[in-house]
Amino acid sequence: MTSAYEDIDDTYDYDSLLKDLKQLRQLVDCFLDKGYCTDVESHIKDHLLDQIITNCQNCDLVQKHYAHAFFDALKKNYPADYAEYKKKYDLDGKHMESLEKEISTF
């Protein structure tokens, strides 16, 4: 599967990032405009709104997997930030549920 998000590095060690609460916090702060973004995070952030609106239809399998893992980690570790994330990126409140259902098997 080819991704429309070719600038997102699928070989980056997202597993370690999502397991390390300090790194996860930095990622969340980046996405919520509360902190610094690395180059990798900036490339992801550039596509967040599109990923949500399209249910990640332009994501490759790796990107769907890490989107699912990110939302699981965000809800588990930072539920208030998850709510803020939804407000910021799901502008009309109707896409996150279908996105999460779409990527739930990855």
C-alpha cells in the first residue's frame, strides 16, 4: 500500500516513543501546540487533520498501526489531553470515533 504521507518516516522507532512517558508527553505537547516538535513529529502533525477527516484512508499499514497505538497510549496515560486532541483536530466532533474504529485492527 502506498501512502499519501510519504514524508512520514515509517522506520522511526515509534514503539519506544509510545512506551516512554516523557517522549509521549513531548509528542502530545507538540500535537497540541504546547511544546517543541522534532522534524519527525512536525511531519506527522502536518497530516493529523487529514488523517482524522479521511479515517486514515491515505495512511499505509504502518501509519495505521501507530495511529492506533498512539490513541491507545494517549487515552490510557493522558485522558485529558485525549479530550483536548479531539477538540483540536475533530472540529465538528464526528470523525474520531469512526477513525478509531477504522484503525482498531492495526
